[in-house]
Amino acid sequence: MAFSFSELTVPLIGAPMAGGPSTPALAAAVSEAGGLGFVAGGYRTAQQLADEITAARAATSGPLGVNLFVPQPSGADVVLLDEYADLLDPLAEHYGVELGRPRFGDDDCWPEKLEVIADLRPTVVSFTFGTPSPDDLEALRALRILTMVTVTSAYEAGVALGHGADALVVQGPKAGGHRGTFAPDVHPGTDSLEHVLAEITHAHGHVPLVAAGGLGTAADVAGVLHDGVVAAQVGTALLLAHEAGTNPTHRAALTNPEFTNTTVTCAFSGRYARGLENDFTRAFEDVAPVGYPEINHMTTPIRAAAVALDDPHGTSLWAGTAYRTARSAPAAEIIAALTP
């Protein structure tokens, strides 16, 4: 039989946080604490993904999840990319780097990653930025791997369920990092997590739902569990975990009183995402076009240089609205504190 959420000792899922914060050690620690830890497959080659799943599996006997980004056609406008590059050039010069090439493609190895999943068979696979084909989901189900699709609306939920998803991760507007909207050029909605959960339940019945976004305390978790979800997914709460790979500049900013707000911007990656407001977002969020992953590649050298200089104003500082509740501790302690 496939995994059931009732098997979790605590109804908590460690959100996959691609780009550094998620590590095999963090995934294993969350699972060892009674939750469901996730390996983040975004920005990884198929071999790197296989290595990280293997490392996490070696460190826990609990259930293990893997997240993949669903490839999408490019929606970038070449003219707008060129105009944005002109705006970014002075900042690149400031950091002593050249802008990255705005190429298309992050997960060109999608078929290979699915082969890794089929070979290593994690307990759960979740998907972000869209839904896989019905054939892909059916193939995973045949391997007794539970499938989840990240959605932000009742419409997206209907598409995912129509393709055969077993469960849904419902991401509310307070979530940190990239929004899981299927269409990259759609600005995230402002309907509350509770409202979206209710809409999906009304439209699609009692499909297993996982709530995500802005959950920073045990009371927050208790609230969504009261709404009928099978688990709560937390990411920002784990950014300062000892096992997380969050870079030092990002870690320091999360507790720096200079940073007082989060903002949703596509300035860093070309896809809407929530992070701490800094000089970069203030300068570019009103002029940045949509264009993922092209813009993500363009800004990579700037962000890397800023981190190397420990400058929090030149890099993305992904975080949800509950970032002030994050604390530095072993993941097991954080999970215990979040358990109602």
C-alpha cells in the first residue's frame, strides 16, 4: 500500500527549499522527529538528486519525500529581458561580475529525474510549478509512491486531481520562496490560506490536503489541522535549523532587525516569490519582467557575489511572513515546538 499521512507521528512536513536550505540531513532530521522530510530536487542534476536521496535515506528509517519542479514552456519576452539586463548591468559591475546568460532550462533532465524516483522509490513525491502528466502520475502510483501537487487555487486543484494526484499541498499567500502557481506570469492571489482550503474542499470534496504558508507556531499548525488538513508544511520555520544549508548571509538577515518586511517579487528569478525586502527588491521589483528561469540565470552571479561579500542587499532572502518566529536549533527541537 502507498503511504498514509496517518502514519506520521507528528502531522508536520518539512517543505522542500531548493537552492541550498534543504539538505539530506534536514530531510532526515524532520523524518526522524516524526514528520515527513523532503529532499529538494530543483536545481539538481539527476545524479545529484540520486545522491541526496541516498544520503537522506541512510540517515533515517522514517518516510522520505522528494520534490520536483515541473518543466514549463518559456514565457519570457526577449525584448524585456534585454531591457532588464541593461538595468542590472550597473549592479553587476558594482559586484565585479558579469550577468549570467538568460538561457531557458533548469530541469532539462526531467525524464532522468523520474527514473531516479522510480529506482529509489521515496515514500512521497511532490511537484511544484504545475502538474505532471496523467501517465507520469499513474506510473508513480503503480510503484506505490504517493503523489502530491502544489496548488494555490481551486482551479489548479481541479487540474492536479484531474491528472491523478493523490493529495494536494495548498500554498497560501504568506509562504516564503517561490509561489507554486501553475502559470508563472500570474501574480499570486491574496486570498488567505484558510479561504483557499475551504474553496478546494467545497469544490473537490475531502481529498487529502496539506496546508502551507505562514505557519510559524504550534497554534498556527493547530489552526489548519482544525480546518481538516492531514498535515502542515513548514519551510521558513526550518531555515535556521542546524541541519539546513541556509547560507550565513541569509541566516543573519532573518534575525536582523533592519529587515522588517517581506515582499513578493519576480526581480531575482523571473517568477513570483516571497522574501525579505532589501535594496535589490526595492530597486527592481517594479520594473522586473516575468521570465523564469531566464532571469534566475541572469541574476545568479550577482547573488553569489553578494553572498560571498556577506551583503544581504544583493541576494534573495526567501522567507515567509512568519520569519520572525524562526529560531536556530536542531530540526527535532523545531518540529517538537511546532507540534500542537
